[in-house]
Amino acid sequence: MPGQDDDEHEFDIKWADNAELKEPSARARMLAARWKENPPAPQPFRADPGPRTPRRSSWVSTVIVFGCVAGLILLIGYINYRSSY
């Protein structure tokens, strides 16, 4: 309505939730049209993820990171030591 402030035009979520007709999203419409012609194959509720590779311990990762940082510090120190002569 002309003459009303923008503050009065706020979106009312309760009004939207109580709407009689709710239009599906564009993705839902696209999938419904696609599945009408070619329905997806049934999937089990929780499919077997397959064999898992063993993960490294968090300590191993921490040691690798600290080792790389210490190596970098030593390398920079060595370069500075060699360039000072």
C-alpha cells in the first residue's frame, strides 16, 4: 500500500506457514519431472560404505607438523647464518 513504511512490510513467517498452498522448490519440481520418466533405483537405508582405510593417529599428524615447522626454522636460520659471512 502506498504511504506505509517499509517496517510495516516485514515478512510474517506465521502468515507464510499458514498458507493453504505451498509451492515446491525449483529443485523439487525438477527432480519430480526427471523421476517421472526415469525413477531412481531403490537404495538401502544405510548403505555399506565399503572398506575403510586405517587412519593415522592424531599424534602422528602433530609430530609431522611440528617436525616440518622445526625443519623450516632450522633452514631459515642456516640461510641467515651463511649469508651473514
